[in-house]
Amino acid sequence: MEARLKTRLMVQAAIRLCGIYAIPIVVARRGDEDSGAILLKLDRRKHGFQVLAQARGSSGELAWLRATGADPVDEATANAYIARQVDRDPDLWVVEIEDPEARPIFGGTIL
């Protein structure tokens, strides 16, 4: 099992990395700074939106689930999914990234 960073530190690292690559990133919602889960809202511009939910693989490694499915969705669908998840988990972080290439800023496998 890998050591886990506090959520706030993971998000700060992603912000710095996006700054290096000139990728727009916004923390749309702050959750629990130590152990809040992260939802990524990826704006792939003409390719639509994807929401990725933070998860852990079978051996504890960081992974991401395609929460809105394998195919891109429109922004309203992505926002509705995020709103439902925030209602269920008040500690949740929501990070929005605008990147047509959907580069793996947070690392981990996409499931």
C-alpha cells in the first residue's frame, strides 16, 4: 500500500503542475483538507466533459473511475453528477481542469 498524501497537498501539487503546462485548473469546491475524496471535472472542449472519481485499486494504489461513463457528456450532465455526489459527501473536493488532451495531472490509472 502506498503512502497517502493529504488531499490539500495533492490538489496543490496538481495546481503547480497545471501551471507548468499552462493548463487551466480551478478548485471549484474544497472538502476535507486531510482525507476528502476528489472529483475531477475534465473539460475536453470540443470532446465534451468527463468526471473522474478518486478511487483505490486492489492493492491500494491511486486510481480514477470514469464516473459519468466511458463516453464524454455535456456540461449539464457532469454538473448534475457532481451535485449529487456533493450532497452525499460534504468532504468532497471538486477540481475542474480544462485540457483537450486529458493529461493525467493527478497520476494513477483510469479504470
